[in-house]
Amino acid sequence: MNETDLGLWAVPLAMIGGAIRVSTPFLFVSLGECLTERSGRINLGLEGTLVFGAMSGYAVAYESGSAWIGVLAAALAGMLFGFFHGWVCKLPKVNDIAIGIALMLLGMGLAFFFGKPFVQPQAPDLPAISFGWWSDISQVQAALQVNVLFLIGIVLTVAMGWMFRTTRIGLIVRVVGDSTDAARSMGLNPNVVRLLATGAGGALAGVGGAYLSLYYPGSWNEGLSSGQGLMAVALVIFARWSPVNCFWAALLFGGAGALGPALQSVGISSGYYLFYAAPYVLTLGLLIATSSPNRALESAPGELSITK
Amino acid sequence: MNRRTISRRSLLKAGAATGALAAASALPFGAAHAADLTVGFIYVGPKDDFGYNQAHAEGAAAVKEMAGVTVVEEENVPETVAVQKSMESMINFDGASLMFPTSFGYFDPHILAVAPKHPDVRFQHAGGLWSADKHPKNAGSYFGYIGLGQYLNGITAGHATKSKKIGFVAAKPIPQVLMNINSFLLGARAVDPTITCQVIFTGEWSLAVKEAEATNALADQGCDVITCHVDGPKVVVETAAGRGAFVCGYHADQSPLAPAKYLTGAEWNWANVYTGMVKTMMSGGTIDNFVRGGLSDGFVKMSPLGPAVSDTARNQFEAAKAEIMKGGFLIIKGPINDNKGNVIAPAGKAFAEDDIALESMDYLVEGVIGSTS
């Protein structure tokens, strides 16, 4: 270790590093939720999916010895949760928000139950790529240790934005999300589209969970998620249902979360409870600033039960 | 079948008869096992968290080995009215007559609400301040002077640090946490008085991501030995070792998590304390309402020294430990100021480890970088 004294520069550096480290679960869950909501359903159960994904990813990685098999298992588990949500919600008179809350509690309960034997063992970690080779400063090198899943998340963000904008699949998801009647008249089956979109969204949330348990902070226990899944669902609304905005919102939340510890580390130590509330204050501020009586929720999918 | 034969009155009678039968059959059962003891343990988190709860659960496991003792346990019980329900259930359904609700926040108001309803049940609480004029006689408080464990941690840290900066990830600024931070620094300053200790408070007992962020922030500032006071030190230990820093453990032995970087650790020795209390209860004695002890009393122990501890460090560690084992070690010695410049103790005044004044500590000593609010 050869640390250089950075002074106050440590704060922006920590925020960049924190944004990269902490944002990945937010990114995956919000991309998944973005896809699901674009198809006209809300899956509030992604917090449960995230926790279950974290547990199953950790457990499978430990048993198999490969972190990537763990990620795959987390995606599969998340997809099952998504499919279950999609299947139940197609039944008549079922409220997707209520099912989501039930699935959130179920996912967490199942994860705690099956995860008990995996609190102690150490599973292999996901690899990271070092982008800090150009700098001699060890803090910069540490901050620029970028996990592969984060890079995959960036690719997914761009791909999903492109998919919604220009591809036929994107058009189908958007039509189903905006008007069930229009989709039916086009010969589409909205329930099937929503089932698939919820399943894919669940898989992404599961991967987000695997990032928590397999890379950062990198171990499974019952207090692993402090509501990241729920916050990510809110991020989608904040990001106005755009995948690219989801990415920026996830980075913002990751960076803001690193602000509190970083400020304390440079000696600005009083009022840390206030700094820890920074992400939420920021969200409120941005939502108020960007809202308007004329164009609020303009890009919201028309079939969402919260906007109808 | 004629439905009229079952009237509401006869149904009630039948119900009462069944109840009486159940009560009658329960009585001899209770009497036959009068010499036995059922002990209830309640944890605020998972009991295998490499931390606070695991330390208590290891104590419970030792009690379970004793003849004639039944142990009932419940984990992940929040510090809310939920713990009152858990206690009532253990007392009423499992017949527990000795309770160990182990989390700090269980005492007031939860134990204070349940204890008066069950005068024949003994409630032992870790860390709470029991006082004879305010609190029920069947409740008691016990705790260990683990600050001296952090002092010994600090000695190994003082020898291991090259940057002369050591780090502490802390949950909340309560007296026991502040005592640990101050002791860690004072231990390190016994090696080199220029060492400083950076503290970061996370605000909660268990917040994995924030603990990892705090550890990274400390490493970014050049802290090359890191310890913590959070419920589950696993994340801090793994993250710190991943950044190349040495670690000192807390609560339980975390050396398997970072074998090369682990210097030593301050551990609870609840197995010794709990088996002693259960023996007292079973032999018909009463446990003191206010029990405290340190290294010399077997309340606290140290992890075996890791491979990175040098011989000079080992010698100073062993010498300090031998001094502490004599009891009455003076941990805060004047002249000493807090980190805002106020005098804590003038020259000639000192606080021993068992000084009750230390249990309401609200300052960080000079050399600690951080603030309590």
C-alpha cells in the first residue's frame, strides 16, 4: 500500500468509486423494472427477488466454485419469481401491486430460510477489471476497479434503449404497455408479452442481487440489502421509464451513498446522519424541479395501474 | 345426527373440561421437571454473523451442553414490541425461567414491561444500566470491559501501521462504542504517540454496503490497520483485507476471513459467563443484578495473534495483557483531553476499567479524528 494524501479530492474520488461500486444493483433492478413497467405492469416484488437472487447466487457459487454459475442461478431464480408474478397477474381481478408486495415478503422469507447454511462459508468473488493502470495513486486504482457486471449493465442499458426505440420487440412491449386494446387489435397477446417482460425483469433483479453477495460487499447475510430493490423501483419513475436515465439515476444514488463516509474520512464529521439522507433529499429536489402540471408523467406507460 | 343435541352450553362445558384436563396433565409434568431449567436466548440478528450475535450464540451453545438444561433460541428479533412477544412466548409456552434477551435496545422499555408480569422469571440483559431504585428486582444487567480488548488490538495496530493512521468503522456513538474507539487509539499510542485514528460512523448496527463504503473511505485516507464496532464485522474484515490493510477483529474470531491480515481481535467469552449464571440458578442461588467483568474475569478474551504480528509487538502485547490480568487497569490516564480540546482528566487523575463513569462516556479522546454527532 502506498497511499497519497489526497485532501479534499478524496471526496469526489470516493463518490466516483462509490458510484461504480454501489450503483450496479440499482442499475440491474431498475432496468428490469423499467422493462416490466414499459409492458404495463408494476412488479414491487423486486426487493424480494434481489434478496433471493443474492442468496441463491451465493449458495450456488459456493457449491459450484464458480461465481458465474452463481450469477446464472440468480438470474434463473429471479426469472422464476418474475414468471410467477406475471402468471398470477394475468388472472382476472388481481392487483399487481398487492402481488408484488406479497412476493417481496415471500422472496425475503425464502432467502432467509434457505440461506441459513450459507452465512458462514466464503464463496468465490466475481472478477473486476482494473482501469486505474494509468495512475500511480493507489486510491485512484482502487476506485477504478470496475466489476464486469457493471460493464454488462452499461451494455444492457444502451441495448435496452435501442430496443425500445427502434426494434419490433421494443415496439411490441411499448404498445402492450400503452394500450391493451391497441395491442389486441394488432393481434398481440398482452398477457404473454407481460409475462415475458416480468420474467426478464425478474432475471435482471436476480443478477443485481448476485452482485451484492458475490462482489460488493461480497458476502451473504440477512441484512445484506438495505432496501436497494425498493429504491430501484422508485428510480424507474424518477428516470421517467428511460433505460439511459435509469443508468444515470443509479450512478447518482451510488455516488450519493458514498458521500457520507467520504466526508467523515476527510474530517467533515458532524451531521453525518444528514449526509446519509443526501440521496433522498436529492431525489425529492429533482422530482420537484422536473415536475410540471403540464407534462408530469408524460412518458409513463398508459396501462400502469399507478397512472391510470 | 341430531344437531340440537349440541347446544352452546354443552359446548362450553366440553371446552372447559378439556381445558381442565390439559391443565391437570400439565401440572405433574411441570412438577417432575422442577429441578431442570429452561433458558431463553433472543438475538437481534442472525446467530452466525461472525459478530455480536454469534458471540452470544456460542455462549448459548455452551449452556446447551449442561445437564438438565433446555435452551430455546430465537434470532432476528427486532428491538420493538416483537421482543416482548418472543419473551412472553418463551416464558408461557416453553417454560423458560431464565431469559437472555441480548440486544442493547431490548431493555428499555421491553424487558422493563415484561419483567414485572413474571416475578419468578429472571431476565439477564447485556449492557443495560440496571439500577436498584428504578428497575425490577428480577432483571439484571451484565457486560464485559471489552474496551481493554480494543486497547490490546491497538497495541498490535500501533506496531503494524506504517502510515501512522489507523481506522475505525463504528455503528452509533453510544458509550460502549466510544470507549472502544478511544481504547483502540490509546493502545496504539502506547506504541507511538503520533498515531491518529480516523473514525467513520455508519449510523446503524448492520448496513453491509455502508460498512464496505466506510472501510474503503478509510483505506483511501491511508489507514492501514482497521477495526470496527458493528454487529457483523465480516464485511469490514473482508473489505479491509481486500484493500491490503491489516485488521483487528471484534465480538468473535474473524481470523478465518483474512488469515494473513488478521492481527488479533477482542472477543466476548460468554460461554464462561453464561454457564456460570446457569449454575448459580440451578443450585438455587441468585445472580447479582449488576455483573461486570473484563479480561481478568474471563468475560473477554483475545483471538490468537496472527502471522503478521512482529516479535516486538508480541512482547508489548503480552506485557500489557499480563498487566490487565491483574485487574483494575487504568485505561484513561490524565492528563488527557478530548479531541475538541476539553480536559477529560487532569494530571494525576485516572479512570480504571471498572469505573462506572466510563459507562456514560460521550467524548472521543485527542488523536481520534471524528465527531460524536
